[in-house]
Amino acid sequence: MNFGQIIGQVEVKQLLRTMVDTDRLPHAQILLGPEGSGTLPMALAFARYAMCNNRVEGEACGNCSDCIKSSKHIHPDIHFTYPTVGSKATSSMFANEWREKISENPYLNIQQWLRHIQAENKQGNITKDECSAIIKKLSLKTFEGAYKILIIWLPEFLRKEGNRLLKLIEEPPEKTLFILVAENAEEILNTILSRCQIVKFPPLSDEEVKSALLEKGLPEGKALDIAHLANGNYNQALTLIDESENDNANMFLAWLRICYLGKPKDIVDWSGEFAKLGRENQKHFFDYGLFFLREYMVLKLTGNNNIRLSEKEASTAQNLTKVIQYEQIEPISKILTDSAFHISRNANPKILMTDITIRMNKILKSGVVV
């Protein structure tokens, strides 16, 4: 992957290019940003650029042996560490699956990765054995590259085992680079944070996500709608493209009407239909609901109609200002957030939807927080 293939993050690209071009590379750095902002693709491009000896106009050449091997994720001097499952598992046990998945989508999240390796309900972790393997790999001399590079995806999963790497990160062998790709600095050991230079990534803008989707051939209207829903997360945007043709906007607004009217038969029928959607589409439904609520809150607080909703959605939001008051937004938001969490943890969708529809009815009709 080259820098030019990464969406947005212009300032970060220039910073990393300059580090390599001036030979001022920190031995350990953390690329820190929210999911879908491009931290892992940037790490891949950065490693490839550092390895290439024939750089052209701020990009790796793409033709030398280092570039070819980097593009296939098989360079002997670029190593990867990532969460796996099993108390004694190491990343090398899942190397083929890793190459396959990051070639398919380098913007992936941890849930997609764990599903890919069939983790089922097991939690991902970076094990003691993996830390020992890292120490062994990095103690060897480079095979053919200018550097020996370790990319650790989601060092949050190191937990206390990260203490095993402290000395190596602080005093690495010559020409050794640590690139940690993280989403939440608070879950990384402070002793690791203090030894790394942090490069922060902002979420992508709606326009950047939209432009990337247009390049994939999406119609402009759909690209814009998805960009709004993705909220700066390109991985989420890709997921929304791949979902079945459910109209979350119409579904959500129809659900609000059912919540408001509170007719038992309609609630049961709706919950049964919702249960047929499949868990990914159910999560997208709640994600859309949270997006709509955010835009509704802007409208409610400012009266500004310049919100990220279609004409029909904006009209509905305007009508809802007479129904949903400011103090009701927080409990409704919590219901949607909790529901998305419970769906991801395999809650019964029919029972869940029945319960939250009844709770929503009480909030909408009487302002009661339940």
C-alpha cells in the first residue's frame, strides 16, 4: 500500500514521509486514531516507504524487491503482531489469515478480524508467547531491508504482557522500528506510552469518505448518505455498502411511529420482522438511529436546518421537535447504544426490540425515563 491509496490524513502522510526522507525516524511510535481513520493502512504504507530504496516523489517505487514483498505482506524484515485467540497463540499461527484479511480491507476492526479467524465468543489477546517471539525476531539481524520493522496492531490487547517488551522498546537493536497502531491510548500501559512518539489521526471528514466511495462507483446520493452515517469511519462505510438493501431511514422513522402509538399488535409484528434482519443489519439500524438522534439534537438546540439529513428525514426531524424534548434525547440515546451492544452480544432480537419499543412508548408519551 502506498500513501496515495490512503484516504485523507494529508498532514500525517507528510510527517511520516519527512521522517524517512530526513532519516529522523523515532525508534517507537504510536499511530493513534479512531476505527476507520486509516492508522493500519498508514503503518503499511510507512513501512513500505521506509524499506524502498528507489522512492519517487514521496512514494515507494512499487517495483523493487522490497516493495513487491511489502505489498504482499511477506517482507522478511516487516513483522506483524495482532490479537489472536488461545492462551499460547502467536501471530505467526494466523499469518495466512492476516495477509488475506488486510489485503481485502486494511481498515478492518477487531470484530471483523476475530470473526475471520473463527474466534466465536473468545476474546482476543496478545500473549506472553507472542512477546517472547517478538524479542527473538528482533534480536536477529535484518535479512535484506534497510530496517527491521514490527507493526503491532491494537497494542491495547497486550495488557500487562506489554511489560515484557519495555526494555526492547526503550533500547531496540540498531535500525529497528516499532510502529504501534492503536485506537485507545487509555488502554495502553503508561510505561509503553512514555517510550513512544504519538502521531494522532483525526476522524475522516464526510467529504473524504464520500470521495472514496465515489471512486468505488457509488452514486453520489448514496455515497453522501453512507458518508454521513459512517461518521468519519471508512470501515463502517464499507460495511454499509455491503449490507443488504435495507432502508434504515424509513425503518427507523416507521419504528418511531410504532413507539409513539404503542399498539401491542404493531409492536409484536415489528419485533418479529426486526428479528429476521440478521445481526449486522440490526446493528446498522441502531447506528442509524444514533446518527439521526445526533442530527436531531443539533436541530433542537440550534434551530439550524443545515443538518446531515435528507429532505424527508429533515422534515420528520422538524415534526419531532414537538414530540421529543431535549431531556428525552439522552435516555433514548442510551436505549439505542445499549441495544447495539446487546445485539453484538447475541441478545434475542425479538425480545430486545419488544422491550425497548415499550420503553420508548413510555418516554415519548409521558416523558418517563425507564
